[in-house]
Amino acid sequence: MGVVAYDIYLHPADPQAVGTATIKLSGTSRFEGDIGAVSTTGSNTFAIEGRAPVTVKVPFARADHVVADLGRESGVVKIRVECKRVAKQEASEAGAALMWKVPRDWQEGEPPKDWPKCPL
């Protein structure tokens, strides 16, 4: 019973956003795919298409995964949080698929204590 209660605590039905990730697509090629945040309680992803370069902000909650699954042939896809690049992939013929898991110790807009600070 304690394990179930702890899991419900970690994955509430409507969790509050604790931060924002930035997904950046470089290059000049066209792309299409899905971006957003997914968790065990559901998905908050959106279909996107257009021409790079593009920057998209994605809010995330604790226990989420920030994802970018894009079909494109060239360029670079990056996920940044605060001032730290947490994922990067060079696109290929198969596209680019990135995922970043939000650390469990991320609290109400405050990153973990060992997270690099942004310059002012």
C-alpha cells in the first residue's frame, strides 16, 4: 500500500509545471513531428511542422519526459533547460528523436542543487 501511495504522490493526476524546456531546431530544412512532455499519467504533446530554425518552449512537471520526435533530414535538434543543454542530436534520414527525463528532485521551479546557474 505504501508503494502505491508513493507512486500517486510522484505522479499526481494534474501536476503543476515546475519548469520550462526549450527545444531548438537549427538548419533550414522542413520538418514535422511531435514535441511536448509525456509521463505515466498522460501525454501533453503537440504536432508541429514548418521550416527551421525554430525555438519552442515546453512546460514540464516532475516525473515528465520532454520529447522531440521530428522527421527531418538535416540540422541539429537540442533540448535546453535553464542554461544547460540536456539533449542534442544531429538529424539524419531517419529524423531526430530526443527525450530528457526531468530529475525527481526538481522542486517547484527550482532545479537540483548541482544544476549550473545561468549568467545574469
